[in-house]
Amino acid sequence: MPEVTLYSTAVCPYCVAAKNFLKSRGLGYKEVRIDTDPEQRKLMMERTRRTSVPQIFINDHHVGGYEELVALDRAGGLAAFVEPQA
């Protein structure tokens, strides 16, 4: 199973959508709330060079936000992270 990290805030509708999308694909995730932890916000900004949420990582690969996650899935790229490699 891939390791998914999702940087989020409490009032972000795209964060909720991303979490629901990941659940619908059977993927667990580690949620990092940047609205309650300024150090995590700083870390997220250093890792992504972005200030918006959600920011999603799969196995240390920066996917981007919710829209990029859905686009990756539609293009068949999410399966490469999820399916076991032979």
C-alpha cells in the first residue's frame, strides 16, 4: 500500500474532496493539519513551493492538489502507485 500524506486545513472544501476521493479508491492517508501547526505549514511550503491546500504526496512523490490527484487517476497514473509492482 502506498504511503499518502495530505496537507490540509479544517475549512478547505478541496481537502475534504481529496480525502473522500482517496477513501473511494481504498487508500489510507496521513493528514497533516497546517492550520494548527505552523512548523508543518513551513515544511509543506518548503517541500512544494506552494501555499494552497491540499498538497498531496504519494510515496514522497508530490502529486499536487485535489485537481491534480483526480487528473492523475483519470490518466491511469494513480494505479501505478497503488498496484503492486511485479
